[in-house]
Amino acid sequence: MNFPVHLGVTEAGEGEDGRLRSATGIGTLMGEGIGDTIRISLTEDPEKEVPVARKLVSIFDKIRCGSDQNPDWKQLLSFKKNTSSVLNIGDSKVPVVISTADKFKEPGWDPGNEISSDHISVMNINEIAPDFIFITSGNTLKSYNEGTFFIVNPDHWKPSVDKEIQCVPIFSLNEYKTNKKRSPLLNFINISPEEIKDLTETEIMNDTGKNVLVIHIAPGNYFSLFHSLKTILQSGMSIPVIIRAEYTDPDAELFLLKVSSELGRFFVDRLADGIWLENPNFTFSENTHLAFSLLQAARSRIFKTEYISCPSCGRTLFDIQDTLMKVKKATSHLKHLKIAVMGCIVNGPGEMADADYGFVGSAPGKVTLFKQKIAVKKNIPEEIAINELIHLIKDCNDWLDP
């Protein structure tokens, strides 16, 4: 059937979450050359949706112009991914997050800072720390988060003696071939897409359980990442793979849209074991936060409360933007839950079907609360509905004190 195809992600949410989910869903298909029209649906004023859509379309202009260049994802997915386990990387483990410290210095940085931009709503990033931190200078840092490893260049690496500070080396392909001083725990091998063909000629692939491959992608080199992973999967290599992607965009929104639309697919389909984002225009914590947020949008690693919310329309029975903010303020510490805020009873229950709890407008000034797909408190006055939601979560033993 040669009909035009329309793409959209409803109930994506607002702010950063809404843009990430929309771009991960829509951009994934546009990257295959699929889609003739798109709609970005945000829990924001409607006029804010069109500029986001235009930016997303601009990312894939070249792909749309030449369908022969589009990646053959069906062929890629036909190869079975069978990854070995190295420490906390690979196998069935959640994807790890790696961040570079020295390039993106933040005086006095701690994981409790907040990020803000003209395009992305302020997001609380308390307790977010990457699994690995790359220190290019070789200076030893005190670990602020138990379980965090530091990555250093081979010249700066030596076996860790302090149990609180664990360091592992990262080699170039040539360094790995010539350097016999390696970690018995974990060795990262940083390679460009052009070096993938040389992998089978090294001992890297034979040392399973100790090595992790880092595919280093330069700005605008999206296609090379696809072909690199295709080569690895086709060869049957079981080494875990980290995607290390460089970006140079100074625009926060465009950076977010590129990351989610270009890299999201690899995590939706579980084709990679970790992500390492680098953009010198943003701070260490902003790069780290975006990496975690991408993994959450792809549903491959959850680190914060998941909110589902619809764009406002004529059926919405309360101020959806204000209500969503109030619900978030009351429940944002419940990182194990998925909560839906829906404007009406018409589409709400069906479109929030996989949520743990639902806050749905049922009549003017009235709210119905759902536990999964079951309406448990009907037609509650709007002014007490958030307190009733808290009581419901507590009654179901899902509440945690902040």
C-alpha cells in the first residue's frame, strides 16, 4: 500500500520528557525513511509543538532525500545479540552511563544540581551519578557514589589499592595491541567505526569477560554507528558495546532531539550496553542527565518517576499543565512508579493502560483515580484529588517517604 504515513507519539508528556519520547519514537522511524507527516504532542501550549517538530524533521532531511542511504534495520535486527557480562556491563544488565569529567568542568559540582535551559524545563537530578567517569588528566578523585568506577588512560592506570576508588583503563586499538599492562577486571577499547574491520585480527575478541568495546562516533556520523553494530552482530562477537557519541550543537533542544532520534533506537532494540555522551557546550551533569533520560525514554533503564500525560484538547476537563506539575511535585520521589495524568475519561483510560496509577478528568471539576486499569475512586472533587491519589498509593503499599 503506497499511502502516506503519519507519525506521532501521544501522551509523551511535557518538557524534556515529552521531547525525548517523541523524538525516540518518531525519529526512530524517520531514520529508516518512514514517515510523510509528523505531529509532536506535548503537555504544553499547542504553539510550542510546531517548532519542535520542525527541528526534528531538519535532522533527517538528508535521509528523506535519498532512500538508498537509509539503514536496513530489519537486516540488523535479524542478527541475535549475545553479549557476555563484564562487571556491571552486558548480558541482561541495564545499559550503563559513562561521562567525561575533565572536558566539562563544573566548579563545585555535585549530583544534586539542577539543569535549566530556554527549551527544557528545570529537572531535578538528585542522586544521578554515572556508572563510570572518564578522567583525562589522570588525577585521582574521591568517589562520591559507591559503585562508581573511574576510567583513565593507560599511562595513568595502575591497579587500585583503595577499595573506595576503583580505576580501569581505556585503550585505543593500537594501545591495546602493544600494551600488556591490563586490568584483570575490565578494559575499555575505544575504536572508530573504520577500525571495526580490524577487530577479528586482535586478541580482543578472545578475552571475553574482561573487555568492553567503545564505538566512538564523531558528530554527524550516525550511519557509521549502524554499520559498525551490523558488523559486530554479523560476526557473532559477544563483547559488550558502548556507544560514545560526540555532539557540538549549542542549542539544548536540538541536542536533545538529535540524541534521542539518532541513538534511541539502539536502546529500544537492546543493541548496545551503554551510552557515553559528549557535548562541550553543556556541563558534565547535563550530559550525564541526558544520557539517563534517553535510556528512560527507551524504557531500557528507569531512574526517575515515569509520567504519562496528554496534550490539551477540547475534552480536557482541568488545567492539564498545572495539574501535571502538582502531581509531579507530590510524587516525583516515587521512582519505581509510572503515573498518568489524563485530561478526559474518553481516551484517558485506554491511553494510560500501562500506568501504575491514573489521574483522569471525569467531569468538570471531577477526577477519577485508577489503579492500573481499574477505576477505584470516582468523581472526586478536583481540589482534593491529589491528596486522594497519595492516599491511594499508600493504601496499595507503593508509597515511599521522600
